[in-house]
Amino acid sequence: MEDAAKAAIEAVLKVGAKFADVRIENTTTTIIEISDGVTKRSLASRLKGAGIRAFIDGAWAFGQATDLTPKGMRKTGESVARLALATRSRVAKRFKIDGPSFQDKVRLKVKRPVQDVTFEEKIAFAKMIDDQARDFDGRVHNTRTVYGDLWTELYIANSLGTSIHLENSLPRIISVTTAKDGANRQRGIKSVGTRGGFEELETERSQHIGEESAKLAVDLLSSQAAKGGTYDVVMDPILNGVMVHEAFGHASEADNWPAHTTILEDKVGEKVGPEHLNLTDDPTMPGKRGSFEYDWEGTKTRKRTLVKDGILTELMHSLETAVLLDMEPNGSARAQSFMHPPLPRMSNTFMEPGDWNAEELISDTNGGILLCGYNYGYTDPSKGQFMFQANYGYLIENGELTELVRDVSMAGQILEVLAKIDAVGNDFSMEAGTCGKSGQAVPEMSGGPHARIREIPVGGA
């Protein structure tokens, strides 16, 4: 890998570009889908190749190579460099790429490498989860179980002197159950996703994820549609994480600043929430689906404190945005694969815990609603607007959880909503997911504690 990357970088610089970087990737992926006890899809694939970038005077060019010999990489590097030179006269702003260099080899320690587990064992595990959901209750109408894993070897090098070897392993299991009672149909979704080996799916919760999704679907059959209005809303950790990730995290990705596409554009160093609000993006957390030691530009990662005591203190940067905004790169550049250029992205994004006991937070709320989980939603980072439909909820009356409700959503403008968070719980949990941006999907986690928002619009049936 080193010789091939070196050949590409030398070729890019020889043509006349001022910066070059290379990502050489070898990834194996497994996807197994079972529906109603029948295997609908079983796929094992391999992705191997290199992404090469060239830069000069603000102009980028990007190319892909599957011929990983020094000769093949040199040829692709020359083509990419010529493209960068041809487009530099059209750039809006000229600048130089600079940053620290790193040399490291990171080996991911796992007990059961996913690539060593047989396909038969993976199918058997997925079928066991699907059978759990199907056998849970006679009202279960449909089940869908998806097992997935990914194993990646990645080499990153650039003309600044960076040379990084990385490994990653991401197993995941998802259970979706639909329950039916007459014309009433309800859906429950539960998942476990992590960073590690197959042993991460042999935990107690992972082994019973089918029962969890089936129980939720069956319970929702007895729920009532929520009535719209203005409520004091208590978010569970999942919905809290979704709000932080979607409505605030994307607005904190630094490529929004040059593009003028974020509600936070003039807010760095300014107050964006109450003093008890702290928001973080941290790729260094062990065992989390969004964790990695170096980003896809080879910059060492670290914890990013986006909001500290209510003040916007940090953004998520690539090498380019760090130069443009005169800030330090912090290892936030990510790409779906070698076929895509890296962009500033989140990793594990969450609200830091506060002082409130979760039970006390509920008992302190009257005429409110507890919203749990996430079905779908939308956000507009340029305006800060969002809408999220929760998976389900509970009315809070006189400090007690009462009626189970469904078809309930919350909406607002993120800076207005953050200002209304008056209580943050001392509990904490995270949920695995996949984040989309600019046609690229990357693994992530989001979460936090229970937290209360005063007087927010809630939509119902």
C-alpha cells in the first residue's frame, strides 16, 4: 500500500499540484435480510480500491483507482492533478492546504472477527431474532430482520507526510415488527450497532432484540393517537440524540460556513443555549459505531466540544475548512468509501448529562408528554427548522406517566428550542445509526440523557 500511495502522490506533485492525498481501502461486507422467517437477501461483497485527490490554489480534483500497482496509481494521480490544474482559474478563493502530519498503525482488537464467523452462523443468528419476533404474540403480522457487518482495512497518506494504517469492524442487527389488530397496524423497531467483533452481538440485549421490537409493536396496538398542542416535552435519550445530531450537529459541520448554509454562521463564541447545555461530538469513545482513531484525511481525532455551558465553542473540520476559517483541524473528515471525497461529518454526537434524576424530571412535569424513539423527520440547517416524529410517547399528568400515545411529533427552530431546555437528566444512552449527507452514508451514534423542553409545539393525529 505504501509504495502505491507514494507513487500516486509523487505523480500528483510532479504534474504541478501543491497537495495530494490517497486513501487505499479494502472492505468486506455482509448483509442478511430475513422476513417472516424467509431469507430474502444474503450478500457478501468486497470493495477494494483507492481514492486520490489533488489540490492547487483552492481547486480540488478527485479520482478513483482499482489498479493498485504503482504504475496504475501513478497514472490516476497524473490525471487527477491535470484536472486540478485545469480548474484552478475558476475557484472563488485561493488558499493553501496545510496541517499536521501523523504516522501510525492502529490494530482493532476483537475477540471474534466478523470476517472469521461463518455465513451459516450469521444467518442462524438473524433467523433466531426473526423467530423471536414472530413467536412473541399472535397479533404479530410481519417481521423483518437485517444483519449487517463491515470489516475495513484503510491506508491514508498525503504530501504533508501522513502515513496511517487503520482497521474497523462494525456489526449490527435490526429488528422491525408489525403488529395488527383489525385495521389497526403498529410497528416496533429496535437495533443494536457497535464497533467490535461478532462478540458484540452475543450480549444479552442483542440476543433478545426481536422480542423488544415485537413487544413495542404489540403495546402500540393499545395506544391512542396524540392530540396536537403546546406541551412541556421530555425527550428520551434516543429522540434527544436525534435532535442534537440532525438539527444542531449538521449545522455545526464547518463546510456550511463557506457555503453560508447554517443558522450558526455568526454564532461561534456566542450563546446558543442555557448554561446547563453541553453538546459533544466524540469519535474517541471505545466500542461506539461512530468511533475512529484518525479521519479519512489522516488527522488524529479528538473529542469536539461543540457547545460548552451554552456557548458554541467548536466546529467539525476538514483540512480545508480549518484553513478557510483559520481554525485547527480536529479529525472530522469522513467518506463513505474510497469512491467518495471526505467531508466534515459527525461521529458520536450527544448531549452531555446534567443534574436531574430521570424519575424526578417526570415527577416535576405537569401537563406534558414524554416522547420516545424516532420514526422520521426533516431538518433545514440553513434556517434551523426541524420536525421529528417520535416512535411513541406517554402523557404526563400530575407528574406521572399515564396514557400511551402514538402519531406524535415535535417541531421548532433549533436555537429557540435549545433556549427552552430547562432540565437535563443524569442518565445516558446512545443509539446506532447511519448518517446521510451529500449522497454519502457513514456510521454514527447519537444520544444523551432525558431532557425537558418547555412549551414546544407537538403535532398529533
